[in-house]
Amino acid sequence: MSEVVKKYTNGEITVIWKPDVCIHSGICFRGLPAVFHPKKIPWVRLGETPSERIMDQIDLCPSGALSYIKNSEIKD
């Protein structure tokens, strides 16, 4: 069975979520509720939140279920 991976982008960064890895600690939505909405679909809404702030919050994810890529660093 293949791993489920969800991606969300704001143009600057792409947030990657692996739901099978998530331990539902709640650190993401308690720390940045403007972006992470666990009761909504899609639950990640990057909106107007600065990319740097989003990356800082993702770095706190204890399971590694959330990660990001800086789109400027993606090679074609």
C-alpha cells in the first residue's frame, strides 16, 4: 500500500503532510491556529500567514508528519 501524502502551497513554500505518520499531538494547530484547522477541509490553509512563521511551527512537529519545501529550491 502506498503512503498518503497531502501537499499545500502558497507559492513560496509547499507544506507536506503525511497523515499516517501524524500522532495528533496538536502542536501545529495550538501554535498556529490561523493555518492549521483540524476540523475543516482542507485542514491546512496557508493564507496570508508569513512563510517563515509557518516553517517555524512545522519545525516543532514531533512526529515529522509535517514538513515543507522552499519552492525556490526545487530544481526542475
